[in-house]
Amino acid sequence: MELTVVDVPRLVLHLLTELYYLQLAMFSRFKNAIFNVVGGIEPLPVLKDSESSPDDRTLSPKFPYSRPHFLQFHTDEEILVSADHHIRPIIVPRDISKLPWNSGYAE
């Protein structure tokens, strides 16, 4: 059987279609396997507001709010002003030579 110029695009289209359906079938099998594993797990119980302790709502943050070191904010007040979303300050590094690998910085 000889292939002509007209047959090549048809053959390629047929092969791509078969590959698409094969990948779709593999994804469906994977999805079904995940649902079979996760489907048997019951959801965790939800605590009502009256059941939670008051200490749960007042936890301190795990990490304090900070800014990248190259912005050179030295005081807590500078950091708080830079985080104010109402005035939306334009933040520019004071010394651009402090940027790693002479990269740019934008927010």
C-alpha cells in the first residue's frame, strides 16, 4: 500500500484522534481510582461556634508580616505603611543594587 500526499494528513489526524482517546481513557481510569479511594472517607465533623474555644479565634500569626530585605524597610512603621491597601503606595527599592541578580521589582 503506497501513501499519497493526500493520505498523510488523514493518517496523522487518525493517529492523533486515537492518541487523544487513549489519554482520555487513561485519565478516566485514574480519576475513577482516586474517587474510589477518597469516596470511602467520611468528612470531618464541623464544630459549631458554641463548641469552639475562645482561644481558637485569637491565635497569633505563625510568621510576622514582612517585606523583602532589598526594600530596606527598617522599622515596623515602614512595613505597616507599605501594607496599607487603602492608599496603595508605590513601592520602589531604595537601592536597586540590592536586588538579586540585577532583576526588576514590581508590585
